Amino acid sequence: MVLAYIAGFFIILFLILFMIDKRRVSNGIFLTLALFFTILAVAYGLMSTGSNLIALIVVGVFFFILALFPFLIIGLGIGLVYNGRLMVKREGRKIPNLLTLFVGIMILVLIVLIILQVTIFHSIWLSIFFTALFLILGYFSFLLFSFLISSYIYQYNRPRLKQDFIIVLGSGLIDGTRVPPLLASRLDRAIVFYHKQTAKKFAPQIIVSGGQGPNEFVSEAFAMKNYLLDKGIPEDHVLMEDLSVNTLQNMRFSKTLMDDLKPKYRSIFVTNNFHLFRASLYARKAGLKSQGISSKTALYYLPNALMREFIAIIVMYKGWHITVAALILLGMLALGVVTIAFG
């Protein structure tokens, strides 16, 4: 019964915070906790029915998942390596494209080291190290799951067709001048929304936001504007913000532009689905009351992109996460010293 109350508490907390502002990391954390305690409450409830058959099924499912877990981890490592090779083949050998390949290899190496520790090394310090590592990985796995939930539920944001501005977030250009497919998908999504709203006799203005990078001959905003004009969007409905060099500046500089044009306005922003949630955090940080809509991304690109987004969000709150990891390491180090001293 207590587990059900705890689950209910986290569900209510999630719903309240989500209705207040969808753009919170804590939303996913509370929903993850709600799901965890709901599963525990259901399992406990089934075990408490007095039926030996139901209890046997619950225990059987638990041990089946437990036995399956190592194979899932191995499968994850192999899958990430495969995705990493696919990324290199299709996107090139740039460092950001190697992330899933690197993580996949690290998972497989870690599995080999654990097997060696259990069968050959038998080192107490290695045992303590692996325990600390598992606790830290467990902490970040919980955060990753929470992030994925937050990203997923935020995709279902459906803004009304009453927007004054549509902000399209920029990205790097091909050959320093041309809009790449990833950015084109954002612009196409903005065009679809633009036409839907224009059909209701209320045409929004599209703000293309992005400065000029070191290897670009024109600003991202300039290339994006030309793309929209080629697609038939009237020039007087396209505004350029060509000074920003990151997502936070996209939001801040676009907000300044909109504040100057129309003090009371409604706006949305457009980016790819993997980037949508983090972009919403930056919109909130910039004081911009704007929700986002997403464009689709090729499936092979998503694992790497989502991993980069997760790392970027971790870095946003790095002080807290470093503290947690340090406390875990110090705690396990102290445990190791005590174990050796009194063992």
C-alpha cells in the first residue's frame, strides 16, 4: 500500500509540474520514479493475492529479466558499435560521429574486464572499483532513461495555429553555403506549420536564427532565408537573426528581435526531434515563453544524436553530477579501506 502511495505522489507531482512547464528535466525524473514505484506496487500487489501461481509467475518474470540483463548489455554494446560504424560510413570520421562507436567499445571492454576479474584476477580493489563504477553508471542510466522519457513526451507538444513568430534554429552548412538535409527538415517543418496557419488567415513571420561559423562563407540565417524564398515563402515574412553561435544565443537573440517588433507575441521554435527537449531548456533559460515542434531525423542518426544531447544536458548541471559521482567514489574508497583493514 505504501508503494502505491509513493507512486501516486510522484505521478501527481509530475502532472502538476508538467502542466506548469513542460520544459523541465525534473519532469522526466519524477515520471521515471512514478513508473518504478508503480511496477513495484503492482508486483507487491500480485504477490499479496495469496495465489501461489501468481506469485510463481511474478518471481519467474523477475528472474527471467535478471538472467536476460547481461545479454541485453552485450547486445547494447554490439548495437552501438554497429551504429557507430554506420555513422562513420554515412556521416564521416568527425569526432562527434564516433560517440556510439566509442561507447559500444567501452561497454564490450568493460564486460571482458569483469569476466577476467571474476575468473582470474580476484582483486578486492578491482571489485570495489567495479562496484563504484556500476553505482555511477546506474545513476547516469537512471538520468538517461529520465531524459529519454522527457524527450519523448515533449514531442507531443501541439501549439495552436495562432503564432506570431516561428523560430527555426540553425545548424552547420554544406560547403559553407548550402542548407544540409538536417537543417532542411527543420525548415520544411516550419513551412508546413506556416501554411497551416496561413490557411486560417493569420500568417506568422519566420525567424531564421544562426550566425556564420568559421568554415562558412555566409551566415546560416542567410542560407536558410534563401531556402525559404526558393520554397515560395514571401520575403517580408522571413526575418534573419544572424549573430547567434549556439542554441542559447538562438533563443536570446530571437527573443530580443521579437520583443522589439511586438511586445506581446506568441512564438514557437523548430528543430530536430533529438534536439527539441534541450532546445526547450535553453528557451526557458533565455526567458522565452515558447514551446517547440520537431522535424524527423533518420533513424540511424538518432542513437548518436540522443547520446550527445544527454551529455550536453549533463554538462548543463555538471556541478551536481560531479558531486554525486565523487561521493560514490569516496564512499567506495572508504569501504575498501575498512574492508582491507578489518578483513
